[in-house]
Amino acid sequence: MPAIALVAAGARLGLSLGKIFGGHGFEVALIARSKERLDELTGKLAAEGVTAAGFPADVTDRSALAAALHSAAGRFGGIDVLHYSSPGAGSTETLRGTGPLDVTVDNLRPQIECICFGAITATRAVLPAMLAAGTGTLLYTTGASSVTPAPVFVSAGMAGAALRKWALTLNGALAGRGVYAGHVAIGTWIAGTPGAPEGVPLKEPDDIARLYWDLHTGREPAETHISA
């Protein structure tokens, strides 16, 4: 059976991706810092009839992240799809409150580590096998501030912009080699997200997850924007 690895898997989009891909016959490898979160997610997926296993790792611990993905590949016989989505370091309120005049080297570095360096580490752990097999999918999620400058989420947006640039050039470099890379910029609040402002439009995570399945099967475009 094919397998998808969900790095920095969460209770909203991560769970929905597990359900959508699992419903199409995928086994699911979940990677997150919290074993309790992983146990909860695997239990919910099992209730949906999806085979899943958790592999604890912090995305900022590069050796642990690579080891978790290698363990997942061993458990499931390979990784066919990688999804990477880190919201960044710190609380939503802290990230939202970081404006352009607030950015420092010290508060930008953790965002680069979580959002960009973690994605590179995860990719390098799975890409060689994908290239050897001549097939695979790499999907990266950032916030819309990685594409469109905004007065909030500036440090996370800067890190996301770096990941976006790499993902798009990676897609071009992999053209003709059987591996598709796609970047998704989410510019809406996902239903169930703590701290979502009152009165704003919300999108259901299952509806968003279906778009990722379409990217995996359609192999294009290189970039998708999801707006409110």
C-alpha cells in the first residue's frame, strides 16, 4: 500500500489529510513532537478505518526528524507522499503580533528553523528513494503571508517565503523525473483553529484536504492559493 508522511501533523488539516489519503488506500505516518497528540490522531484515523502510526520528533531536531521519517519508511515500505506544514515557533498570538518593525534576528531564526529548515530536512530524508523509484509527491503548506506581504505574521511569512521559493524551484528541477512538488498557501482560517477571530469566514479542513488529493493525482499546478 502507498504511504503518506504528515510532518508536524495536527488535529485539523493533518487529521483531514490522513482521512482523505487514507480513504484512497494510503497508510499514514504521523510525525509531531507530542506522543499524546500522535496517539490521539492515530486513534481517530483507526476509527475511520485508516492504518496509521506515530513517530515522535521535533522538526527543529534535524537528526530526530530524519530518523523518524526513515523509521516510517521502514514501517510502511517507503514514503510515497510527503506533506510538510509547520505553523512556526511560538503561539498564534505571538506570530500574529509580529509586525515588520518587530522582526529581529532572534525572533526570525526560530521561524526559519521550523518552517524552512525542517522542510528541507524532511525532503532530503525521502527524496532519494522517490527519485530511485521514479515517482513521488512533495507537498508544502505555508500561510498566505509567504506570498502576499501583510502587516502581521511577518517573521513566519519571511520563513514561508523562503520555503515557497525552494518548493517552486524544486518542482522545476524535478520535472521529468517522476516527482511532483507543490506549494499551498492558505489565506483563510481553518475551522477549529484556536484563536481564530470572530466573524471571519472559516473553511472546513476536510474540504481543504481534498484539494491536496487533487494536487497529488493531477500533478499540477506548482502553487495553489486557498483564500477565504
